[in-house]
Amino acid sequence: MSRKTEEIQKSISRLEQLQVRLSKGCDNPSELSLLSENLKSEIENLKLWVSMLYKYNGTSRSNAKVAASRENGKKGGRPPKFVTDLKRQKAALEALLEDLHSQEISSPFDEDGRIYDERQKAQSQLSDVEEKLSRLEKEGQ
């Protein structure tokens, strides 16, 4: 077990002891103040050790992590933000079109024109997004 893990366990143990002492209650305000300060100190200590553990684990380089990184690199790595945004926009427009289609089926006759216009606009936007994505894919090849 690593030192960080041991320190975290010790800190949790001390917090549990403080909890027991607090649950028994105390009449002396100075003792209560001391318990409160100890509690605050232990919480800060625990936060410190946990953050150090997370930092250490985040910077580790395991064989699996290296292999995964190589595989992602073969695929071209992480796509640019604007490509991801275009894909999200495409998914949102497809969902909107599906919703408008179901509304069109169940709507009263007087709303058909409004729904039709919204559907045409969304279909046009979807075509533009698909065209941009297609162009980007061809440039990437």
C-alpha cells in the first residue's frame, strides 16, 4: 500500500475518532472548540492527501495507457472542437426533425404550415452540417 493511501486511511480513522468524541457530547466550550479545530484540520489533511493521490494517479504512465494512446494516434487523435460541435449540431437537428415529424402527424390542420416551415428550415441546416462534415472527411483522407 502506498504512503498516500496509508495517510488517507489514518486521516479517516482520526475523523472517525473525532466523530465518536463529538457524539458523546461535551459541556466544556473550550473542549468543543478544540474538537472543532481538530476536525477542520483533519478534513484539510484528508483533502491534501486525496488531491496528491489523484495527481499522482493522473500522471502515471501504465503500459495500457501507452498502448491506448498509440491506438488513438493511429486514428488521427482527438478531433478538433469544431468537428465535435458539428457532430453535436447534426445529432440535435436529427432529433428536432424526428420531433417535428411526430408533431406533424398528431397536430391540428391549422398548425401544419408552421411545422412544415420549421421542418424545412431544420432540413436545410442539417444538409449544410452534413456537407461540412463530408468536406472535412475528404480533406482528412
